[in-house]
Amino acid sequence: MYDSILIPTDGSEQARRAMYHGIGIANAFDATVHALYVIETKAHYIFTSAGHDPGELEEYRDYGERVVTEVVDEAAEEGLSAVGSVRTGSVAQEITDYVDEKDIDGIVMATRGRTELGDYITGTTAEKVVRTADAPVTTIRHRG
């Protein structure tokens, strides 16, 4: 039923809860886990239009690599194959594009999260993904 599960992450506690749920599903089907972090295009625009050095965006890329690696490592601890990716763009669009490009069978994501960098990444993003993705989406609700 599932050969591949995408777990978009922003590194928040809510995203970690979604990660564990997604890895559980992947484990049940021996599916490959795909971890994805998206650097929001708006963040890139704000940095460059405010006169910041574009090199400062490396902080976002480094953070993305860190949170993607966390998902990949957790999946590997369960004996699953896992791959990670960091992209830049509109978060919901990048998630749905990734699903199409990699022929993903299911998505597991938080309904709301906040990164240590202070960005809200999910919320309306989850709603957009649910409405537009060509794969089933399991959302993990924020408990606040």
C-alpha cells in the first residue's frame, strides 16, 4: 500500500510528533521515508530585500539539513531506508512537487509548527497540501 512516505519537517515539537507517526506507518509497510525541509521563498525575499547578506540564508539551509537528518536518522534506527532533501520555494508547492517528482504514496505532517528560527511553517501549509497533493495526507494536530 505504501512504498514511500514523505515527512515534511520544520524541526518543531509538532513536526517531531508527525515524524514518529510517519515512521510508524513506514515501518508497518517497510516503506522508504522521505524527509523534506523547505526554506520559504518569503524568508529569502525578506532577507535580500532588507539588505541582509544572502549568505545569511545558509543559517536556514544548515537548520534544514539538521532537521532532515534527524528524521533520516530516526528512520534508520527503525531499519528503514530514508532520504532527505532541503529545498527553497513556497512550502506547500514544494511539498506537492516533491510528491509528484518522487511518486510518494503518503504524506504525514503536523498541522502547525514553529522552528527555532522563529518561522511558522505549517498551519495553512497543511491545509494547502491536503487540498492539492496527489497522495493521501495524514495530519497530526497541534496540542497547545
